[in-house]
Amino acid sequence: MAWRSSGTSNAELVANLCRNGMIKDDRVKAAFLKVDRAHYAPSSPYNDSPQSIGHAATISAPHMHATAAEHLLSSLQPPADSSSSGPNRPRRVLDIGSGSGYLTHVLAELLPPPSSTPEDGNGPAAVVGLEHIPALKEMGERNMSRSEEGRALLASGRVRFRVGDGRKGWVEPGEEEAGWDAIHVGASAVEVHDELIQQLRSPGRMFIPVDDEDGGGGQHIWAVDKDAQGVVTRKRLFGVRYVPLTDAPKAK
Ligand code: SAH
């Protein structure tokens, strides 16, 4: 199913992702319809396959973006009703290896409107896209500036792109204690780095591709959950192929 969702327009791609069960939730569907992949993929934007974006990076395939959004949704949205025990606070999201900036934008579209969430003293709702290659950080910003919605997200600070080594996570200046409700990692890690788990809020969820321990070159997506009491559980989900999380290339 994964590779069969290609379309000739953004709407057709999204319809096919829904038909093939890659997008299940209407809120994810709405967010995918709001963000035109053509602003982020240099060629064949509506093909359900990864595309090169230069610097040895790729924009991931639409079905992988859909799967990531579906898995992180519960950490991005307020509790469904007031009797539920989940927190209602401004959501903070870290997208490590943001590359094209596509998923960074989709994740921002999945946050509730600012007026609907009470302040909790830990800063406003935000999605931070983190890249270790400055040219890709700038590419993410440039791509997002192609739409009016994207420009508004950047201007308001609701989306911010930063340069740093994602293996250490990211701490926003002035928001040192805040942590992240959701962490998405867009490149494969050799391990689930402790810094990332420490920076997860309680509750919070991380979606991360990790190299298999057997050294055979395989990778699996892991969902790492921190519950309201701070207890961490890890679940191995399915096999994938991502580019690795690495040291930044040396400046020439
Ligand atoms: N989510 C992106 C995926 C880009 S590919 C998209 O769909 O467009 C993976 C990205 O991880 C690349 O852009 C690469 O530059 C970045 N990356 C690799 N190692 C990194 C590190 N240590 N810290 C931050 N970003 C890293």
C-alpha cells in the first residue's frame, strides 16, 4: 500500500493516502490538504516516493510523513473532552532533520489555534525545525515562505527553523525549561539519545527511526512515550529506510 498513493495534484495525493489507510484521521487529512507539497519537493511533488533535496538529504515519501503525523497526533492536540486527563497546554514540537520543511509545516497545521489553549508559563505553542546544515535550514524557511499561511507561521514565531545537532535535541533560548510534547526525528539514529528523552515532556511522544542493533543495516521506527508520571516506554513499530543522523559536514 505504501507506494501506491501517488497523485497528479496535492488533493489527489491526499485522497490516495486516505484510501490506502496511510492517513486515517480527518485532522491529519485537513493539515495535508493545507500544505502544498509542490512548495517543498523540487520535482514530482505528488509522487509517493522520497525526492533528493541536495546536501545528501531527501524529502521523505508522503506515506512516511502521513504515518509520522498519525503517530504524533495525540501529542499535538488537546484532550478530546474535558473529562480526559491529558494536559491542555500550548503544544511544543521539535522536528529534527527538518530538511525541506514540509513536515514542520504540516505539524504546525496540526496544532490547535492559539486562542484555544491556556498559557502554562512555558512559552507559546511552537514547532521548531532543526537542521545541522545551514543551507537546509534556509531551504526550509524559503519553502515555507512560498505560501501566505507559511509566511504567517514564520512571522508569528509559531514555526522557527534553527541550526544544531539534533542528537542533542534542542533548547530554545528563553524557554529552557519547556521541553517538547512531540519530537519527530527525520533521520536514523544509532541509538535513542538520552538528551531527547530528557527533553520530552510528561506526557510526550517521540517518533524516531533507529538503526537495528544486529548491525545488518536495517532500521525501525520506534515510538518512545513518556507518561504523565514520567515513565518511559519504547515500542518498535516497523522497518524503514532513512538517511542517517550524522555529524555536520565540515565547512570547506
Ligand atoms: N523531514 C525531512 C527529512 C530530510 S532527510 C523532509 O522530509 O524533508 C534528513 C535530514 O536530517 C537531512 O536534511 C539532514 O541534513 C538532517 N540531519 C542529519 N543529521 C543531523 C543531525 N545530527 N542534526 C540535525 N539534522 C540532521
